[in-house]
Amino acid sequence: MMEEPGQKLKRVRERLNLRFREMEEASTEIAQRRGNDEFIGALSRLADIENKGTIPSIYRLYSLCAIYRLDLSEVLAWYGISVGMIPADAQVLEPEPTHLIGFRPEDGNVQIPIALDPGLDLTRTAFLSRLIQQWGTVPLALLTNLDLRNYRYGMIGTVPHC
């Protein structure tokens, strides 16, 4: 049987030796910093999250992750939400032929070759390091669901040309 998300949160809280009162106080401090009372995890709400399977609001989940030092994406996965699936799920609606894709750097990046030696001969064996002229960083999420057979992808740079 899989452990419920609330039970996982309870286990983390107990491992950190935090009481509900301390959680409420810490989340109240976060709410004050953010200027939004939605971040507050009241005692009764925290107990419901841990023991009754109540799903926390996004604000309370943020507070819990901040206080427990947990990765928000990982905790969302406990609730069945995989942030990494956003690019794939975005394909449920066909966008305009040319459109911006908004993936943040914190979503993860990967280094890939962006310029190869023009004299590359695919019929010969060669060291890859000698064939790559330039490496670049792209958002990892961008590579998840590329359909190179049916679409063309382009990168519009941000550096103006003189």
C-alpha cells in the first residue's frame, strides 16, 4: 500500500521534531512576508492534511515545502501531479503554428551541441569533442516531447544584432 501524501508530510514534520504550533507560527511568518493569509497553516488544517487526507491549497503546500525544506515538484508528485508532464499535457490544445514556449530556467536545463564542425563526415568515426564547435543550454522540458518528424522548431535569440 502506498503511503498517503499527508502521512509523508507528517513523517517529515516528526523527523524535524516540529509541532503543529511551530508550523502554524512559521507559516504565519511566511504569510506576513508574502502579504497573504492563505499561506497560514492553522493547527486544525495541518491535522486534517496529515490525518484526514485533506489536500492543502497551493499556498499552504508552498509553506509546508518551505518550512520542511522539501522540493515543491516532488511533493506535488506525491499528490499525483508531475510538473515534468506540463509540456506533454500542453499538447491537448493545438496552438498557433508559431508561438512562444514559456519554460523557466529552474525547470532544469541540459547542455547540448548547438554548432557542429561543417566538415563533419557521418561515414567516418571521429571524436565527438572535436566535432562540436559550440555547446549551449536549453530547457530540459523543451526536449521532452519534440516531434521532429512533423514540426520545425526554432530559437529566437534575445541578443540584438547590430
